[in-house]
Amino acid sequence: MISIKNVNFSYSGTGQGKIENINLDIPKGNCVLLCGRSGCGKTTITRLVNGLIPYFYEGNLSGTVTVDGMNIAETPMYKIAEKVGSVFQNPRSQFFNTDTDSEIAFGMENMAWPLKKMLGRIKETTKDINIENLCERNIAQLSGGEKQKVAFASVYAMTPDIFVLDEPSSSLDVDAIQELRNLLLLLKNNGKTILISEHRLYFLKGVIDKAVYIEGGKIQVEYTPEELFSLPDDERIEKGLRSLDLIHELPSVLGNKNEKSCFQVNRENIMWGKEELLKNISFTAAKGDIIGVIGHNGSGKTTFSRTICGLHKYHTGEYLWNNKKVDDKQRLKFCYMVMQNVSYQLFSDTVEKESCFGIKNPDKDLANQTLKELGLSPYLTRHPNTLSGGQKQRLAVAVSMICHKDLLVFDEPTSGLDFDSMCQVSDLVKKLAAQGKVLFIVTHDYEFLTLTCNRILHFDDAQLVEDYKLDSESVHKLWSFFDLEGVYK
């Protein structure tokens, strides 16, 4: 079904992200995983299959890529799109409409499906993917995870023979990841061929037929599922791979010895338009707290985070910093937020300039040291938009350390990150906490939570469900939320 023979490629003008001597065969109906560190070439291989290389991304290409007998380099893009459906890491990059139903119908419209057939297929798709609650919604008002579901639905609706998925779980909550797993199994049962690039691996047990480990743009080894999921931890970590079984990941943070509150939220109610998104939220935080914020997609975590930082104006209640009331404008001065889509906050033309952008009298030595710690020193002269998704994420995190703010909010800081990068971000967060910062981490990443956080705020059903210290005794609450015992059912 998919055949990649002796392929070499490097992007024009950068020489970066190149792949060398790629040979890969994927039979019809197989699910193949591409794994490896950020920037190793996984996304580049997916672009070869869906035709983005060479039709959108130009560069030096040699070798042949054939899909269902079509030579990709010689086949018109519209013909490729009839066979290959793609879901990108950033779903916003593939949206063409403002409402969900139109977006799901967009591909079918381009293929000139009759209206009655399209309407029926939209109904089938939303039922199969369990997103009936997202019908007739404004895309701009959806959470990151909900947007990812809509992006998948828009591809699924066209019934392509091949699915190419780039980090499809990166913005999904635990329930949505389980639904994604079930969908992959459904696609396999229907004879579809799947190529998936992922850092999260645990949910793919029992799904994939082969795993391809890539390093430095080259295929280093191909694993059977049994070989991959039986890798010893030391070998897995040495290869920069994420956990293969989350239930063995236990809290490693000893807690915060400082119990004196410096930040307080009292009776907070947060609105989105006329809707009350969160109500009666009250809690305190101390310097050095690393607070994980969890909840299902659409539960209000990102809006809550924006409100803390003074970026969301529609709320009631009060905020106190060192026992003094602080309004939205005052909080903006001492808070900093790393957004879920970091491309929105990258402005400079080089990584080096970006690390100090908008900071008065920046500490250049601190900037250079932080970039080094996060593995970004080799890219100082690169434009931020030429970095991989994981590298962009690390750059935004680096700025948070350099800006000298007292309260920091990270919205999905490990989205698209490999094991090494996740550990680097975790170490940076702990270093900030040791300096007396207050940190909030919005995340669906169980592995990162247990490695980094000492507190958990759990939001669901428009309220703060639980507020607890994360330790070996309370970790069962996380197990329950992430349904670890049922994840492979």
C-alpha cells in the first residue's frame, strides 16, 4: 500500500530536518508507528506520504514514494487527497471554516459529494467519533482537544484508504485518547492503512503492527509490537521514548515545605459569553507550588488559566497576592502564560532574539544557559517558525524562565515533546519553583504530572472537583481520572 524506497530529503534554505536513505514498506490494513526524538524526521516522512513533500514543502528530494501504486511526485494533489487523509499536530492549520459541521463537510464538498450523501455521512461520522455534542459549534470556541476531534472527523468523513496522523493524541484528554484508540482499531478492522507519528506510546499497545524508530533522520530499527512494549526502561529512556505503561509512573516530587499562602482565589465565577463556565472557585497557593490542572476537554482549564493571568475579563470574585487584592491589569504585570499553541507568542526572526523578546534589560547569560539546558543552542540563528512543534514548545518555556515573572502558567507544555524534552521542561519547572515562583501546569500528560507536580486541581462539571497534594498515597486519584487500569480494555 505504501512504499518508500531510497528516499533522501532536506528542506530548502535550512538544510535542517533532513532524512537519509529511508526505506519503508507498509502493507494494506497495517498500522505503523513512527517514533523517536523531536526533530528526528517523523513528520517529514508523513509529508512524503500525503504529498506535502514535494508539492508544499520544497527541498532536495531523491528516491521514490508510491501509495497504492501512485508515484507521489508525479500524481496531482487532488488524486492523492482521495486516497490519503491527514490529521496534523496543530488542527488549526487544516481548518477552512468557522463552524464544525461545515468543516466536517469541507472535504466531501471538494470531492463533489451529493448533499444528501454528505448530510448522512456527517451524522455517521459524529456518531462514530462520539462528537455529537460538537455539532453546530463555533470552532474558535472549542478547546484544543475538541478541535483535534473535529480535525479527525473531517478526514474520517471522506473515508480515505490511508490515514496519516501526526501526534493525534497531543491535545486529548484521557477519554478522548481511549476513543482515539478505539477508532484506530475500527479503522484497522475496516481494512484501512494507518501511519501514525506519536510520542505517547502506552495507548497504542494492541493497536500497531510495527514500530519504526528514527534517529538523526535515519531509520535505526524496526520493532514488532512485542519488542517495543517489552523494552527495558533504561533502553527506552536512552532512546528518548515515553513511558510504555503509565501505571508504573509514581510521583517523584517530595512536596512543598513552604505552606504560607501568597496567592489566593476567592469565590471565582468565570463566564464564556452568557455561559457560566466555572463557578465558586476558591483555593490558595504558596511560593514553590507546582500545581497540575486537570480535567476533560472543554472543562474550562485554559480559560481558568487565562483568567489567572488577567487575560480573560469575564469573571467575578477576587484575587489576592501577598494578601493584597490584585485586578486583571495588576496580575498581567507579574504573571506569564505559555499558550497551548505557542506559535501565537513567537514574534522574532531568530531563536536567540525570541528568548529575550519584550523583556526589559534581559539577562543574556541566563538566556543562553536556559536555551542550552533545553537543547536549543544549536538553533540560535534559526527562525522560530522553522522549528519542530516540540522545539517551539521548549522555546516558549525558555522565555518563561528568562522573563522573571512570579506566577507562571503552562498550558499543555509537553504537547508534542519526547521523553528527553519532557524531562528538560520538568527540570526547568522545578528550578523555577525552587526560586519561589508559583506554577500552574494545565496538562493531560500523566507522566509529566507525576514527574513534576506537588498539587492537583481537578476541574469538571463547571466546578473545582478536588484540590489535593500529589504523593504516593493520593496517586490512586490520578489513576482513577486517567483510567489506567482500563486503558487497554
